[in-house]
Amino acid sequence: MKKLGAVFSLCLLALIYPLSVMAELTIEITQGVDNPTRIAISPITQNGSTLPEDIGKIVDADLERSGLFRPIPRRDMLSFPAKPNDVYYRDWRILGAEYLVVGNVDNRGGRYQINFSLMEVHSARKVFTKVVEGPANQLRDLAHYISDQVYQAVTGIPGAFSTRVAYVTAIPVNGKMTFQLMVADADGARERLLLNSKQPIMSPAWSPDAKELVYVSFETGRPAIFRQNLATAARTQLTNFRGLNGAPSWSPDGKQLALVLSKDGNPEIYTYDLLTGQFTRRTTHFAIDTEPNWTPDGKSIIFTSDRGGSPQIYKLTIATRRVERLTFRGSYNARPRLASDGRTLVMVHRDNGNFHIASQDLVTGDLRVLTQTYLDESPTVAPNGAMLLYATKQGNKGVLAAVSLDAGVKFLLPSRRGDVREPAWSPK
């Protein structure tokens, strides 16, 4: 296996320092639910003083971005309570608030402790009070944690605001394209560079502990799969076969990768043992088998194959080597991803000649087209199974977009420069 020391230095610097000169992803909410929950986030401060991050505004933006909440603007608030005992419920009923979040910050030797509470306005009751703590450079993380707790208490679904997103940008520089592998918070903030290359970068995939990425890079002159640690920037080349080396996917236990190799003459699904370095061929067919992805239980791999005459999605049970077809509606279904429930299949589906993102219930067989944008591809599902990201086109520009699994909430995440593609949502 090959170590790339020169790139290590470049990536390490990029991880230590955010790329402030580069534009972060922005958020453009295009559709929310018809009756979002009205919620107020009182300013969360340290005795009224300014903090390095406005925690309340971060929580406000998180919940609004979900499409399920309509936060009350701070300028309309009649008071700014910091503790449950400070709350006059009449003030919030006047504003139409259904829920209220209050909190205060205590600086304990450079570590910030946040006490926060969720209040239900109509019944005048406290839903919960919780405490979270961290250093100043983790204030955004603490804010996202608050958002996750509020979201779950109101909706019954775990939040995904504390997660991250990996993606690839393609930026024209002096008439040529520069490709960059990026990681950012789920809200597009704290964007960081992992790899800068003049050659294409594709198919980033997260490890189950969200500490590493695998991806495909063409820097060696042909596609090769690399593994990279996000904290240290150390990276290792895992494959160097002739032909196709692509579409890596991490197993749920973190011990294996599923990937596509054509080293034996035809694209087939393989698994790679990360401890022993052993490759095991899993499919044997004259058709093209590609785009593997693990089921949540780690016992099966779903993949795309044209063995039936057109691209469709199949499931391989590893123990028995049994292959079964999962999709039958439409002449094209590809890039499969499963939600955490193991039941909801997300894919690229050709509908009336257009490529959209669709979901299929593997129990009932019901198929739903979720998007109406242009040239939709590369879906990735949030760990809570509520939303998915995908790449699409806005005009002639590649952007990321998000849609809820019920298609009720939609938003765009364009970058201020360059195309954005190949999103991968972190597991946590």
C-alpha cells in the first residue's frame, strides 16, 4: 500500500485551518410543510454578553432548515428569558408560539456549559431541561446538539443537525478544472478541504464512526481507491488494479469495504477486508455490476446491474450468494441507497425520460418520485432517515439539493463558485 507524504502536508494544513477564502455552501429553502410548528428560540447568552457564536440563531436556522418548524423572529419577541422560571407564557401565546427554547451559558475555565430547556407554551409545561458542555471552538457543535434534542422531542425522530457532509467541488482555474474533496457541517458551515487535485475525485463514503473517508481519485492516471483519516489527514491507497476501481462503500461494522473492480475483465462486486487486505469476489456475471451499498445489518449488499437488460437494483445475500432483483418499475434504476430502517430504498429513477430521485418501500413495493429538478443523481440519506441529499443542476451549475423522504420539504445548497457534486452524508 502506498503512502502519499506530499499530499499529507497539504491536507493537514487544510484540516487545521478552515478555508475562509472559499465560499461555504448556502441554504435556500424552497418548500416546507403546510403547517410548520411555531417555535421561539430565546437568545442563549452568558449573562447577556456576546459569545463567539450566536447559539440561538444556529438552533433557529437548524430547525427552520428542517422545514418542519417556523421560528419566531427575535425582533418580534416580547422578552428574552434565559431560565424556565423567567418565562411568562402569555407573552409567547400572543406570538402564536407552540414551543419555546430557553438557555444560559456558564463559562467554566474556558469550557462553556449550556443549560437549556424546551417549554410547551399552550400547556405551560417544561418538556425537558438538559446540560451540554464544550470548549469555545465547539460552540457550533453544542448548538447543533441542542437542535437535535429539540427536534427529537417535538417530532419523535432523532435529529441530524450534528452530522457532516462530504462532497466534491469542481472549480475552473485558468481554463482547467480543479477538483476538491470537501467536508462541512450539515448546514454548510465550517467547510474544510481534504484533497485538492487536477484529476477527478469521486464517490466519497464515510466510515461508520465518521472519522475516515474512502473515495476514488484519478491522480495516479487511472481510478484508484484511497482511505483518509479526517483528524490527521493521513491517507493510504487501497487499490491499484488495471481497469475500474470504484464505488467504495464501508460495511456497518467498519471492517470491510464493498467496491467495484474490473481486474478480471468485467466489472464485478468485491469486498475488501481492511485488516487483512484480502479481496473477495462476490458477483460473477457477464453483465456490469456496480454501485454497491451495504444493508444496515451488514448481511447483504445492494447494487446496480444491467443483467436483466437495463440498469436495475439487486440484492446480494453474502452468506448464500443469492441475488434477487428489487426494482421493476421503469427502464432505469441505479445508485441505490438504503435508509436506516432497511426498508426504504432510495435511487436514481428515470421518469418520462428525466432522471429524478425516487424511493421505494421494499415491503409494499410502493415507488415515489421525490424530486422534479434537473439531472438528479448521487442520493445520500441522512442517518435519521428523514432527509436525503443529492446532486442536481441549477441552470448550468451543479448544486446540492435536499428533500424529505415524504417529499414535503425541499432546499438547495449551492456554492458561490464552482459545481458541487457527489454528496455523502455522515452517519453521525
